[in-house]
Amino acid sequence: MKAAVIEAPGKVTVTTVPDPTPGPREVVVDVAACGLCGTDLHILQGEFAPTLPVVPGHEFAGEVVGLGSEVTELALGDRVAVDPSLYCHECRYCRVGRNNLCDRWQAIGVTVSGGAAEYAVAPVANCVRLPDHVDVQDAALIEPLSCAVRGYDVLNSRLGSHVLIYGSGTMGLMMLELAKRTGAASVDVVDVNPERLATAEKLGCSQVGLSADELRRSGGGWDVVVDATGNAAAIQDGLERVAKAGTFLQFGVSDYATKATISPYRIYNQEITITGSMAVLHSYERAAELFATGVLDPQVFISHRLPLTEYPQALEQFAAGQGRKIVVLP
């Protein structure tokens, strides 16, 4: 089968690899679409994936075309979206329900072969059957949505909060959509890309700006500030915009070396919460249900649908900040 392979830091090709064989409790998925993500860029840089080469792609959906010997929950022809998270279920964090912090955490498309291929293998427990009205090519959006749902679980937002989001790429826009649905009084968005800001406006945010200085917010800041960029300058600026008793959520994925500073006295004196959200935790099924209700408009979120053969070019385009969600179609 054809697959994209990150062979070494900075090197990705599309080549022929062996067809996958499912284990007893696994299925083979004929991939309909696979989304690109910032994590894929980190893997290309030599981060995250413990070993290379690897077939990337942790945002994917498709049709079940192969069944392991012990699979009874799914049938051939079922259309599924795949939660890429793989946990040991044995370490302390798994035992206390914090599986996303698993000491042996792995993920399809990160540590084992993923969905940037014609076919992918997944545990049956990781597959969510799609309702008939959901386009399987659009369902690649469910995985990033599940990360955004996890972000709002961490925030435990109060009704009437004023929210500031840095970044209007796919994840920032998803955080915007969820903020609107979790009772935010206002949702403002900052980005240096005017085209992406236009999409945030289209989705109904309160204000947009190329910097937070352009936004009107009385009362000394925002109750909730979300970084969806991973960019050091955006993070540093966002930390300064949190109101008293407010919360800063580090949602974007930064390079390992990225640093930011904040006054410990200010954290103490103003009771500021600084927290993070790591991938998916008990949120994939809920994201699939939300997606089926139309919480996102795939035509707005997916800007480019490219053939798998153009995966290297798709990564370059994504790294350059062109478009919104880019998916490849095997």
C-alpha cells in the first residue's frame, strides 16, 4: 500500500509499505481522510516520536475492511473515526483515570503507524462508529475536536466568562466554537494572519485583532486566555492578559525549548491559574457526538483536500500557515 513516511528529521516521502495485518482485537481501516496537525510538524522535526521512521497521521476516519479474530463489536463496511490514543492501563496515571498522562503513552500516527496511508490498523476499542449522515471524509475533524473538548474539561468554564484566544487556525477556531457553546459572554481572537482572522469573524467571535492591544476589554483583562499557537511571543503576551482570578490555558503545542515567564507574586496575589491540556482524555466519544450534531461546519474548517501523494507538499503548506485544516485523501 502507499503511505507517507517520516524517515528522519526533515525527511518525508510517499512510498510503498507492507499492508497492515490486524491483531486479535484490532481492525483494518480503509482510510478515507487524514488530517494534518502541528504534532506532525514536531515529528518531522524529530520531536515526540521516539523512533523514526514512522507513518504519521493521528486524525483519520474510514471504513472497516479487516477484522481481528476476536472482534465482534464492528463489522466489515462499518464507517468509523479512530481515537489514536494508546495507554498501558497499568501505570499510576492510568489507574487514577489520567490516561493521557500515561507513563507509557503512545499514539497511532505518533509512535506506531498511522492514517497517512491507504490502510491503518486500530484497536477496536478506539473506533467510534459514525452515523449515516456524517461524511467519513469530514470525520477526520473529530480527533482535533476531541482535544478541544478536553481543553474545556480542564477549564471547567463558568457561565459569562470573557475569553481571549490566541490563534485562529483549526484548534483556535474549535476553541472559539466551544466557547460559544459553554456560556462565554464574549470570545475575542488574536492572530497575525488576517485571512484566518476573517474566518474567526465569520464564525461569530466578538472581536478580532492582530494584537490584543487592538481589542477593547474593560476590567483589566480576560477571565480565560487560551493559547492555541504554541508560539513563545503569543504565550508571553497572553500570560499578561489574564484578569484577576482568571485562567491561562496552554493548549497549543510548543517546541521543547520554548520558555515564558510570569511573576509568582502576581499568581499568588491575583489568584491566577495556569494550566495545560494534553491531547485526549475521555473526550473522543463526546466529540464524535458533538460533530454529528453539526457543532462544526466542515466546509469552513477544511480548507484543502489533497491526494496522499502530495503529503510532503501538504506539510510544507501547513507549516507555512496557508489555509486551515488540510486533509489528505488516500
